[in-house]
Amino acid sequence: MGDPLYADGINQAVILIVLGKLLVVFAFLMVSVLFMVWFERKVISDMQSRIGPDRAGPWGLLQTLADGIKLFFKEDLLPDRADRRVFHLAPYLSIVPAFAAFAVVPFGGTISIAGHRTQMQLADPPVGVLFLLAMSSIAVYGIMLAGWASGSKYPLLGSVRASAQMVSYEAAMSLAVAAAVLSAGSLSTRDIVNSQGVYRWNLWILGVVPFVVYLIAATAETNRPPFDLVEAEQELVGGFHTEYSSISFALFFLAEFMNTVTVSAVAVTLFLGGPNGPHIGFLPDLWPVVWFLGKLLCFLFVYVWFRATLPRFRYDQLMDLGWKKLIPLSLYWLLLIAALRIGRDQGWAWYYVLGGGVAVGAVAWGGLNAALRQGDAVRTAA
Amino acid sequence: MGYLDGFRITLKQMWGDRVTNVYPDEKRPKPDRFHGRHVLNRYEDGMEKCIGCELCAGVCPARCIYVRGADNPPDEPVSPGERFGFVYEINYLRCIHCDLCVEACPTEAITESKLFEFSFTDRQDAIYTKAELVVDDDGNPQKLPWEDWRPGDEQHTSAWVRATAPSGSAAYEGRVGWSGELGFGVRAPEKGQTAETDRAASAAPRKAKS
């Protein structure tokens, strides 16, 4: 379908509206990062019987702003052995994908501005989900180049870990996302949202498994605890951004939290019905935004909860979870959903399809376990 | 549900008590025998207790006390006896607040207040002289501009907090001997003790303080 804004051709007003939406999304992301940092610190200190930041502004709300201003005024250091140009480029390679990924997230319904109908979403390309996956893959470059260009060993180790981790979990995440795409029959994020009802979310339609896989993979993808091996302080100092200071460091920090907000927004879009919610009489344009933000907040809370609760994974445990558990599981689930869908279209009895699927799954699971055992045996012998 | 127990615990903590004190705004109560900055006490008639014997300077492990005694001027005596503390200086850059000076003092002249929140911008300010250490005419410690006194802090500055009796014998612990202090008079014995504590009572196991 696409955005109705472009239906009558592109003129000055349309361009102005697009620029306006761009500004709104940019401002929203910046403010949400400020809020997210504060929210994370507050919630985690609540969970640890502390008070958390409470000096700057009411309830410490301006703490992040104060930290940001401090960072911007600090000296920008360049390590002796750093590759100058790549070193300065890397933070931007990290933050631009984080911004860009949010562009395809629908955060409201359709509204009218000066006689033009437009969706509350920066862009609605027909390949929205592919765009999301592409952006989250490109984000690896920022981190990899930052570690490599620092000319220092801890950042390099951190960035090698980060790349391996992000590439590994990319697969599981894509398969989970593919399930949502399969159910909507479209790659457009708006279509995926429209295919879900007010309460009939993909979370229930697909069975909870793709959602859980996405949740875990997204946590790993954003390098958040318990998968924050990339910046394991005990082992790697600060990880890939050890050598960064001042604005460059602030940009990495910004990108990290922006990624958290973005993957949460994507999860809300793909699995929780995005801005769908019960209709309320007054202010019909406002409520979808409220539903979207509410769901987003719940999701962000879950991430902070993870961080407060779970200890960090060991590197081999991380890889085991990604390759040996999440990828086979989400692959199997995708095939099962596909089989059920084909069965429905062909008019087969659903219990035969399900039974067959479970049987195939059991066989595959046994085979996988046997293979893993064999692999362990070979490794132990060698 | 081994994996999920942790989530329940962290969630429950959100509504639990906070352990943080909002420090400069609220302070936690200090222990009875807290060792803070010193004061030089005076008798009820306004005479100084210090006799310039230099025992405090001698016992000081950090060597932060400097005392010079002098003969009392006969027509205008500073202390009741023959001698008085002519110069009395404590260097707070060296003091470790061990309270040994307080234990050594035969006249309970030097004691410690509960004040520890004082800082200097100058090395000279770190050396407290008699002008700063001697209590004022109400018997209270002087409140210097760089010190953070709160109401009630000056109430527990006397010899009353000594671990042992002025005689040095632990058996006389808690007995009020000398303390006829300017502004306070003879103070009641320390909490949990009585003036009549005898050897048997002090030998018996002490009840836990509530």
C-alpha cells in the first residue's frame, strides 16, 4: 500500500511534511535515549535497594543531560597507533544505522496534516523488515572498525567478540522475524502491524517461541547484559570503546541505547501489535501513539530487568545458546508455522500436520543431540 | 522454576527499603564513642583544665600534638593549678583520632567531639591552636566556618565518653570523677552504666545495649 502521502505525487508540502516527520523521529529518539539511560539507572537502583540519580532535576531526570554535556566538553584523545580516519569514522558508522532502523517503525495511525493524509512513520518501504535486518547488520561495522582502528589490544578483542556475537545472533533473530513476516505475508512493517488485531498479536498467533527467540537474540544483538561480553569490564576494560573519549564516546553510548530502543520498537511492531489498541472516543490520533509508547516502555523495562537479574554468560555458553539452541529452535518453529499454513490452505486436517511436525521435530532434535555428542566426543579425544 | 526465581527477587526488591542515605542532607546517628575533632574543656568557673603536662603530646602516636606549659600568672591564673597550657596545637593533617590523648590526660582537659566533617583549603588551617580548641563561654565547642556542625553534635564532647577512668584503672570505668564542666556541670555517667558500678558489676558480662 505504502504511505498515502505520496499518492498525489510529490510537491513542496509533501517534502516539508517528510522533513517534519524526520525531525520528530530524530527528536523522539534523542529524548528516548536520555529517558532510557535515566530509566535504566533508576530501575536498576530500585532493584538493588538504592536510590539512583536524584540530584539533577526532579527525580534526577536531567542526569543524562548533565553527563552528556560533560562528555561533550571533554578532551578528544587519539591513541598513538590509531588509524586516524577510521577511528573518527567508526562512531558515526555505529550511530547512523541505529537512527536509520527506527525510520520504518510505525508509531501511530494515519493522520492529516494540512490536507495531506500521512502515516505516523518516517518511511514505509515495501522491504521494511529487510531494511531493519540490514541496518542491524551494518551496525557491526561501527563496532568492528572502532576496535580495529584503536590500535590497542583490548578494543580489538572486544570488537572481535562483538562481531562474532552479532553475526551469530543475527541468524536466530532473522528466523524469528521471518515468522512474523510469514504470518503477515508482507515485508512492510505497516502491513505487519495491520495484520495484527487489537489484542490478536503475533505473539499469540505465532506461539510465544519466535517472540522469546527474538527477545534473547535482540538482547545479544544490542550487546546488553547478560550478553555484554563485548564490554566485560573484568576482562576487556571497556571493550571496543576503551580508547574513545569525549563526543566519540558519547556517540557510541548514544548508539547503544538507541539500538536498545529501536529493537524494542521493532519487537513491539512485529510481535505486540505496534500502535494497535482499543479505540477511545476523544483524540483518536493520540491513542495509537500512547499504546505504542506503553508497549515500548514495558519492553524496555524487561531489558533492564534482565540486566538486574542475570549474570553475564561465558563466551562458549553464548555461542552454544546461539548456534545450538536458538537457531535450530527458531528454524524448526518457522517450518512448523509454514507447514500449518500450507495445511490450512490445502484443507488438510491441522492435527495431522501438527503431529507430523512434532514427529519431524523430535527426530531432528534427536539427530542434533547425537551430532553434538559426537562433536564433543571428537573434541575430547583430540 | 530455578531460572525465574531471580526475576521474582529483583522485582520484589523494587518495593523494598532503600539502604542509601542522602548523605549531606541526612546523616546517620554517630556511635556514642565516635572520635572526632578535639576540644579543650574548662571548669565550671571558667578556668582551663589543661595544666600543660604534655602527657597527650607524649602519648600521641602520630606526634600531632604540640604543648608548651608555663607558670600561671599569680594575679590572673588561667588554670587552677601551678601550670597551664601556654601553647596547645594539634595538626589535623596528622591526627589519627586514636583518642590516646584523651586517655592520657589527667585532668580531662582534652576530649573529642563527634565532628569529623571539616576540611581546609590551607595547610595552616589544619593546625588548630588554643584559639580554636578551647570551648566557648557556654562550654560548647567553637563552630569554625569550615566545620559542618549539626544540632546536637556538641552535646557529647566531654570526658564522659572516656573508655577508662581518669585514674587509668578500668575498674573505675563509668565513674564520674572530675567532670565539672563549663556549661554542663557534672555529667551523668555513660549510657548503660551507673556511677556506682563496682568491681563485681564491671567484671560481670555486660548486657547488650538496646
